Amino acid sequence: MPPAAQNLLNVAHIRLLAEQLHVSVISEEKGELQIRFTAQASFDLNELRIISQKYAGRLSVSTGKQILLSLRQNSKSGAERLPLILSFFNDLKKLARN
């Protein structure tokens, strides 16, 4: 499959997972992927700590009115980041309680 087609499929899959996970905003700030969730999102915080071990030192979790996850990325281009983001969202999907 051509890389551009694979990238489109990855983006579509990420959007679908984001909707299912109740993601309100995905942005990038200072080389970190910032993922904010709506109030409907529900994760077990202990399980989030476990997943943070997989992303060894690259994931931070902030809780409050909304959950904010920050994932530090090492890849330079957007296309190189897509597989990491897709994998991360798939991991989150396994933890989601709703």
C-alpha cells in the first residue's frame, strides 16, 4: 500500500478511536501530543499508571475536571508519528471503562 494511503487509513482509525474514547482535543505543544478528554471519559487511574510504564518516561497524566494525557514524541514528521499515536490510542481503548 502506498505510504500516503496508509497514512490516511491511520488518521481515520485514530479519529474513530478518539471519538470512542471521548477525546475533546488533540494538539501538539512543545513536541508533546496533548490529549484532552470530555467529562464522559472514564479510565482507571491505576491502569493509566501501568500504561505509562510502556511509554517509559514519555507519558504524563493530569486529572481534574478533565483528563489530560501528554505523550512526548521522538519522531520528527507527522507521518512518522501516526503509528505511535495509533498504538497509544489502541492501548487506551483497552483501558476505557465506557
